[in-house]
Amino acid sequence: MTLTTYLLYLAAVALLVFSPGPTMLMCVTTAIHHGPRKALLSAGGSVTAVLGVMLLSALGLGALLAASEVAFAIAKLLGASYLIALGIKTFRSQGAVLANDASESANAITGRASYLRGLLVGASNPKALLFFAAFFPQFLNPDLPFAPQFAILALTFMAFELTVLALCALGVSRLAPVLRQSGPMRWVNRVCGGLFTLMGIALLFTRRQA
């Protein structure tokens, strides 16, 4: 892999990571409701899911989804259902879990639950498998060993996404004391819940060729 190829890959990764999506929205809502530490755990879960998606794509699951309408429809339905359920739950939430003094209430989710939520959101879009199945080959030199190249590209993507999500979580957490007031919090929940639901619905209407 040449330096030029790697820089082009970095540019493509930057465009993808900075594009708003379910993962970034999940990180924002977790930071507001449960604090930056839980948001960072959710970000870690999402990055783990990204690694899993990359490995599955490399093993051929992305090609399977691209070739099978039934497999893609099942994966799409599962991912969309989770995003819509998460959206409805967020929309109906009456307020933030954390109080203004940042103490945890009895309803606060555990670190394990935060990580699992990030993992599920990160893995909920089957289009990611198709994307990575088509994305990585463009930056791999077939004349060189696959494993080292894949490791460099995968670690670069994971580090980039984790850094962006961490900065997002820490930044939003500074605004959390204001957002946790009952009035703003209701609107934050409705907007974020609506966005999760719209993303899930949009996923239902996606096609394999997209």
C-alpha cells in the first residue's frame, strides 16, 4: 500500500465517520442521559461492531448479502426494527436519567448495557457489510499479503471513529446540565427519538444496489 493510497483512504474514512448517523446519535443521547463515561462505553461497543463488520465482510458475508435478496431483507428488517424500537423508547422518555448534580439515579443503565447498546447500533445496518465489502478492495494491493493491509485499514478506521465519537461525547456532556432541564430534555428526546425512527424506516426502504 502506497502513501497516496493510504491518504485517499483517510479522506474516505473522514467523510464516512463525520457523516451523521445512528452511531453518532446514540453517542449524543447516551452522553446527555447517562454521562460521558457511559457514552464512551457505547462508543467502544460501536467500534467493536465495526471491527466485526469488517471481519465478516472479509469472510464473505457482505458478498452473501449482496447476492441474496432474502438474506439482505432479513438483516435489514432486524436492524431497522432495533433502530425503530430505540427511537420509540427515546421519544417516549420523559427526561434525563442523570440529575443536575450528575449523580446516577436508580434508572441509570450499567456500563455493560451501554456497551451492548453501542454494539447493537453499530451492527444494526446491513448496508455497512455491503459498504465494507466494496470499500476495502479498492485500497488493497492484491500482490501483497492481505492480513497486514487489512489490519492497517481496520485499525485506522476504528481509531478514527473512536476519536470522533469520544470528542462528540465529551463535547455534548458539557452541555448536558442545560439540556437535562425538563423543558429542553423533552424536546431533545423527541428529536433524537424521531431521528432514530426515521433512520430505521429509511433502512427498511434501502436496496442492495444502494
